[in-house]
Amino acid sequence: MWLWFHKLSSPPYAYRTAGLVRPWLFWPAILLMIVGAIGGLVLAPEDYQQKDAFRIIYVHVPSASLSLMIYTVMAVAAGVGMIWRIKLAHAVAAACAPIGAWFTVATLVTGSIYGKPMWGTWWEWDPRLTSELILLFLYLGYMALRASFDDTQRADRASAILAIVGVVNVPIVKYSVVWWNSLHQGPSISKLAAPSIEGSMLWPLLIMMLAFILYFGAVLCDRLRGEILRRERNASWLSESLA
Amino acid sequence: MLAQVAATSPQPQLEARAVHLWRGEKHLLRGVSFALYSGELLQVVGPNGVGKTSLLRCVAGLLPTESGEIVWQGQQLPEGRDEFHRELAYLAHVNGLKAELTALENLRFGVSVRRAVTTEELRETLQLLHVEACADLPVRALSAGQKRRVALARIMLTRASLWILDEPITNLDKAGIALFEARIAEHMRTGGMILTAAHQLLLQGQPGVRTLELR
Amino acid sequence: MQSSVQTTPGLGKILMLVLARDLRLAVRHWDQVLQPLIFFVIVTTLFPLAISPALDELRKISPGVLWVAAMLASLLALESLFRPDVEDGTMEQWVLSGQPLSLLLLAKTLTHWLLTGLPLVLMAPIVGTALGMPQSVWPVLAATLALGTGSLSVLGAIGAALTVSVRRGSVLLALLVLPLEMPVLIFGARAVDLAMHGEPVAGPLNLLAALLLFFVSLGPFAMAAAMRISVES
């Protein structure tokens, strides 16, 4: 009885909730982004070594953390969907993938823009960038597998297995790439890491981080609504709410 | 008290309760229910595309049900799935035989995964279905009807109590059908159960033989 | 009912059964078994042609060449790992056999390794010599391939189980499996490279062994879950 109720009620409920929550994530995200941008691009002092080039970390670092975080969210949602057979969790996982892939692309692009003045090349086989690239492959594989099934339910479960296998592999990839790179140079060479950073440089970064997370939440709400609409296109609640 | 009830009204061994199934956009099974008791043959009938195969695959546990329950000996699947599968012999449209292996090799592997079996036993069963001459030929070389008979031999050898057979008599000639009906009757007499999807009804009018019509 | 007391075979027995069946099938299809190995040799031949016949240059890239070629050969053989069984209905019978599907699939994966991984291990030193690899590296090369191709077989089998019901799934399979296999490539190829420079290789070899153990112990469950979805179609 509970299952029946739960199954029947949750897509419309989730659809409405996502719609209600979305502005509360989106507008603060924009606001924080503006504050963070001013803080990072105007107020923060120039780096004594890297000059103004370092300022790209205000986009690069949050994107990088988000790309990894979203993969984890995706895998957890997929796992929840598998174990408790919750369709909504699968919808969340499906909605996560393209967002995560875009953040990964953003990380790679900003990383390579940053590399030009720093290393003199557009691409450096830096361990962070390399593992981001592999992460992008993992996202692409996930989306390709999902797209290759006609049946949404089978796509959900097959891609969930891949997401779980992938998330188990992420630390292994990370570690192997760092090890691989350390054979050529010291592991601390990666300049994109900001181990010691001054306060006036740090607070805009933290603000940007928060802004990006909220922004992810807002986009997730949007995509989730789209995903629910696609999955429930034949459901009665939808035609009723449209009529 | 409970035991008394069980003794007077036998419990169904296999039960489907309000099984719903969608295939893509199509709502294929709309609340199908049935009960199967020891010694019964239930034949699922209906036009092509009505979901006979899907129902059989649902019951066998190959397809997850959208809603509804499949209950085996009082336990709702997938709880106790492995025990259920050990009591189940399933025959699909495809025979599940390797074309490169001989009939005997196919049977030996197919049965040994479940229980120990001797070559004599395998040959005897092939003889029951009049395909003993095919024993040492690669399955590739057999006719469609002979392949079906070998596949049915595997079902018999499995010693499962429940047979789920999807159009078992496809490609069988008259003699083959008669042989097979005799095996089914034998299985029912020893308390076995059979669930089939069929266009042509078997053992019509015999006790314990029922049909389930899908629309 | 005849079936109430039935002794089911033990897990070791089942492993041997599957192994015996698949090896017998391989013998009757020996031409198909050879194909990935020929592919391996051809791919390694491409590099001297594309880069330079100078052994000095080839020696530098030989660990990478051998490892990439081994990865691709292993991938190529995956296509036929589960597909024939799924198409002729034998896989369905396995799913319904009441035996642990993960074990049955692990046994099949082991056959895949015996038929592609092991021959690669044996052939790699010969091909390596043609690329200027010194004899002293042979043991390390064989060890990395032996450990590494095992991991490749398991990861590949997960991908194969996921894509077996997808039509024209071989490109998709490569897309799914290759990124997951990259750590194995890194440790394998780098260990051979280190050995060529006379440096200790215990570290990466241990890591390869750890990865193999990890994948063999968890991989079969992912394979079984994926296969149950694939036989639904």
C-alpha cells in the first residue's frame, strides 16, 4: 500500500518541489557569483608569482570540485535507485550526468587557458587535468550507455551499474595518474592546487564555490523536471495539470 | 489449526497476483492473476503480441514486474529466487543449445550445472523422445524439430517440479507432439506443474488442464 | 515430486564445468580465438612503420606500444565473450540455473583470460624483442601482463555484460571500458619502462596485483547485475 502510494505520488510531488526550490537556489547563486567575481577579479591582490593569470582559479577550482562531486551524487543516486528501486533516484542520476560533464569540460577549458601563460602550452599532462579528462570519458560513457537503451528502466539500471563501477574507479584513476606523473616530476608541481593562499584571495574562492554548488542545485532542479516530464509523459497527473 | 486448513484446501504452489507490465510505451499485462497447483497444466492463450511470452518471462524471473506479485510456495519473489530457480525448468523460443556442441554435450552441460548426471541417463532421455540417433551429432546438423526435442530432453532431465515452456511444440511433428504430451502427463502425475504459452492446446479435456486467456 | 532432494554441484565443480565447456567451444572455433592475437601482432607492427625502424627509438616506446596493443586485443575478444551465449539462449538458462550467476560469469571471464590474456603474456616478449626491448625485461613484462590482463578481462567483462543486448555495441563497449582500464595501463606500461631503466618495479607490480584482487572479488557481482538486465530484452 505504502509502495503504491509512494510510487504514484512521488513524481508529481517531486516535480512541484523542484519547481518551488529552484528560484531559491538560482538567485542566491547568481548573487554570490557576482560577489565572488568582484572579490576575485577586483578586490583580491595580484599573485606575486602568477600575476593576474591566477584569477582563473575562481572558475577552475569550483568547476573541478563540482565535476567530481556531481559524479559522486550521480553514483549515490544510482545506487539508491538500484537498492530501493526508486525511479526518482534514477531520474536524479540521469539529470546529473550532462551537468557534471559540462563542469568537467569547463574545468578542462579553464585549465588549459591557465596553462598557456603558466606553462607556455595549451595542454600540459598535469595529473589534475589528466584525471579530469578521464572523468570526462567516464561521463561520456555513462551518457552513451544510457542513450543506447530504448527502455528507460533498463537504461536506468544498466547505467547505474556503470556509475557505481565508475565511482569505485575514480580514486584508483586519481591515484594512478598522480603516481604516473610523479615519475617525471615532483608531485607538488601542480600549480592549480592552492595549498597556501592568502585570506583576501581565499574568501572569493569560497564564495564562488558556494555559488557553483547552488547553481548546480538550480540546474539539477530544471533537468530533473525535464526528466520527470519525459518519463511521465503518459501519466494522468500530467495531463490533468496541463488541462 | 493452520495445518488443518492446509490439509483440506491445498495451497497453490505458484501464484501470480495482479501482475502489471509495461514494455516501452505499451501497457502489456494489465493485472494478470492465476494460481497453479501441484499436478496441473496451465496454458496461456491469446493472440500474438498480447504478452504471453512476457508473462512467462515475468513468472520465471527474467523480467521484473512493474507491480504485482509472483509467489512461489508462499514466498514472494525475488525472495528465495535461487531455490525457486532450482525447481524451475524454462524453455524459451530459442532452444538454448550450442550449435557447435553435440546433443549429448549440450545436455550434459545443461544438466550438470544443476545436478550430477550419467551419460546413460542422457541417452535414455533422448531415446524417450526418439532422438537417440542425434546424440553424437553437432546440434548445427539437426533439423528444427530434432533441436526442439533435444531442448525438451533438457527440461525433462532437469528434474524440476515447475516447467515453464514457451510454445514447446513449435517445429514438432505429430509423432513428436504425441510423445511430448505423454511426458507432460507423466510429469503431472508425479505432482509436477507446467505453465505454457500455446497456440495449439495440449491434453485437451484432461483433468488438471486449464487455460488462461490474455486479452 | 521427484525433485525434493537434489544435490546441487559445488561451486568448484561449476567453475570447472563452464571452463571445460568454453574451452571445448574454443577448440571448435580456434580461428576466432586466434584473431585477437593476430590483431595484437599487427598493431605492434604499425608502430615501426609509422614512427621509425630505428630500434633505439622503438625501444623507448615499446612498453607503451605492447601495453596499448594488449589492451586493444583484449577489448576485441570481449565482443564474443557473452554475445553468442545470449543470442542462442544459453545465458538465460544460466540466469535461471539457481546457481550464482556471478560465479558462472567469472568462470567465463577466466576462459577469456586463458584464451587472450595468457597467449599475450607468452607472445609479448617475442614481439617486444622486435621492438628492441632487452631480454632482461622479459620477466617484468610477462608479470605485468599476467596481472594486468586479468584486470582487463574483468573490467571488460563488466562492459560486455552491460552492452551485450545493445545492437552494434562494440564501439560503446570500447567507450565504456577503456577509461576504466587506464589505471591498469599506467601501472603496467610504467613498470616495464622502469624495468628498462633498471629501476625497482615492486611498487607497480604490487599495485597491479592489488587491482587484480580487487576487481576479481567485486567485478563478478557487477557482471551478474548487468547480465540480468541484458537478458531482459
